[in-house]
Amino acid sequence: MYLLISLLHRESQLVAVYTRQVPEGNVRRYQRATYRRIQGRLFAEWEKFAAGETTAKMLLEVCSKIFGPPGH
């Protein structure tokens, strides 16, 4: 579980670098509404985790609901 958290954190840092390199308008233009919504939920949950408002377990549960099979 700690490896997953570490990898998610590393990926979030890479995404931050990427979005600084590409103008925000260009990134958003290529994203579909569904992916923007999912990404928004993920970033919101990650911010809660980074601020210490949620635990790693809670973060992973939210991620599993976002990416899990529909209806679960």
C-alpha cells in the first residue's frame, strides 16, 4: 500500500510539472468532460490527503470508487 501511495505522489508531481509546461488552455481543450470531472475529484481527494484531513486508506477507497466497476 505504501508503494502505491509513493507512486501516486510521484505521478502527481509529474503532472504538476507537465501542466506548468503546457498552457492550461491547451491541456483542457484535449480533455473530455468525463476525464476533467474524474481528475477534479482525484485532485480534491489528494489535497485532503496532503493536508492530513484523510488517511491513506480513505484516499485509496475513494480511488477505488472512482476507478472501480460501475455500481459499486
